[in-house]
Amino acid sequence: MGRAPGTTPGRFGSETGSSGSVRPPAPAAGPGRLPETVAVLAVRRAVRDWLGRFGPRDTEEQAVAVALSGGADSLALTAAAVVETNAVDALVIDHRLQPGSGAVAAEAAAQALALGCRSARVLAVQVGTEGGLEAAARRARYAALDSVRAGLSVLLGHTLDDQAETVLLGLARGSGGRSIQGMAACAEPWGRPLLGVRRDTTRQMCADLGVTPHDDPHNAAPEFTRVRLRTEVLPLLEQILGGGVAPALARTAEQLREDGAVLDVLAADLRHTAGDGQTLIIETLATAPAALRKRAIRAWLLDNGAKALTTKHLQAVDELVTAWRGQGGVAVGGGRPGSRLVAGREHGRLTLRLGEDGIGPMTQTEPAERAHHHGRESS
């Protein structure tokens, strides 16, 4: 790997311990200067701005972890973080989904040390199959990062282009404003400093530094929906609409996130007003605007153990408030083996119970949206 003029060379030939950590044989030297190119300055500015808004303030040593894949985005992020913070621990995930993935991970860890990271650790994970390969890999990756971050914020290399793709995916799901808010710049412990930086900029920064990023073959595999959005849909939209599509989508996400934050505060007030122990008062909910009511119900469900809520779940529970016809309870994910959480309407209250408690046991073969129980609301 080459190095940019004015930077401090890293230490290669580092040893790998049984824990997967890659550590230099001696304490790492302080980070060297980076060349002041347009790309380098853009990425550094993004990281500095993020740290100013969300970075650690209660410790003398401003340290962060960076999730490093070896790709251009995370390499550029790592290099910028090294010069903008006091210490960086690189966390490299080996998904073990491709031949040679271990060598790719080891090279990424070596690059991290060469860039001046305090430490670099390779974490091999087992990727399951539930929900598809992309979702399963994401769950395994985040679980591994969370298990070893040692209380540090973990910076992720998602760029403006990733944000645009996320908005399009959410738009296709049709799950409302929340699904097209995109990724948050900070959702503890995860930080995304590069959401305003283009992918071309991170790749140019790597070229300016003389480092060679790894190009993951999965990022060009058309069987993945996100890849087709990246390589087919977004270029077509850019061509038809005359450019600027990705920044426009990212701006939309940011504006919706700002609006959503205000609505969430108002919905929390509504939930507090409607709360009656573990239940919600139907009359209070029914007179509230739909946007606030559904947010309050969603938060109530999640806080009481509901899992993987869908728009169908939320709409069906809302109908217990606004379109009561004597319908049965609504089964939502959660509960325990052999039963599910069921939202119901009783005595003018919205309730949430396990399936066997008063509404009837729920089995894994019954529809997730609705428990087939009919009758009148208890007076």
C-alpha cells in the first residue's frame, strides 16, 4: 500500500492474536498529516462537524471506533477520524461469505494501523439466513460491532449515495414518512458522519492518500435490490430528471427526519395524556390527529414488547380505536414461544396481552395481522 506525501507510514507485519485483534508490535505513532486535497478536506470537515454535534464530550480522550470493511467509504472515514480524534479503534467484520474473506479483513486491519489507528480487530461472524442474505449479514455485523465497541461510538461509512438508495427502498415499501427518513446521522451507538459526502469523494480521497480500497463483489451483484437501485434506477433517474437526484433524496430524508422528531415529541405527550397504567384511553386517542395517534400507538406497542411492527399491524390496531366494529384483537410480533402479544379493546381502553390471557392463545400458524376473535367490547 502506498502512502500520501506528509503522512506517517504504518507498521505492517503486525501479529494477530487468537481474539482476532491485529496489534502493532509497539505503540502506534501519532497520526501524520494528510494532504489537503478537495476530497480529503471534504471528508475531514464532515467528520469534524459530526464530532462537534455528537462526539464524546465527557472524557479527556476523544476516542471512537470505526467499522472498517476495507472499501473506499470506510477507509476514507478511518483516515479522517484518525486526524480528527485522539484515538480510533478499527473494527473489521469478516462475514465469511466469500472465499478469501479472511485475507481481505486482515488487509483492512493492516491498512487501519498504517493510517494511524490505535488498534485494529478482525471479528469473524456467522451469517444466518432469516430475512435474506443482506438482512442476516447486517444483523450479524451490528451485533458483533456492539459486542466489542467497549462503550465507544461506532462510526459507519454510509454516504449520501447510500442515503439516497435507502430512501428509495423505503419509498417502495410504502410504510409512511418514517420509512423514507433514511438513516440518522447519530443513533447511539452508531454514527454516520458521511451522509453529506458523495461516494466519488471517498474514492478520490483514497486515491489522494495512495491507498487501494477493496471492491466487494457483492456491491456489483444484480441479485441484490440495493445494487440494482445503485446501478440501474438512480442513473436512469439522473438521466431523465437532469441530475441532482441523489442529493434531492438525501435532503428529503433530512427534512422528514426533522419533521418526524417534532411529531414524536408531540406523540409522546399524547401517549402520556392517554396513558392509564399499561393501557391507553380510547377516547383520548380517538380525538387526536391520526399522525400523532399512530405514533403514540406505535411507541406504546414497541415499549411493551412488540417486535417487527408492520404498517398492517399498526393500521389494524388503529382501527380498534377509530373503526370499532366488534372485531377481535390484533396479534403483533413479540410475546414468548407458543403465544403472541395481542392488542385489544376492553372497557374503553387499548390493551396489550399475551395470547392466552383473555383473548385466546395465538399459535405460529395464525395470521400475524389479526387474531380471529369476534365479539363486543366489554362495557
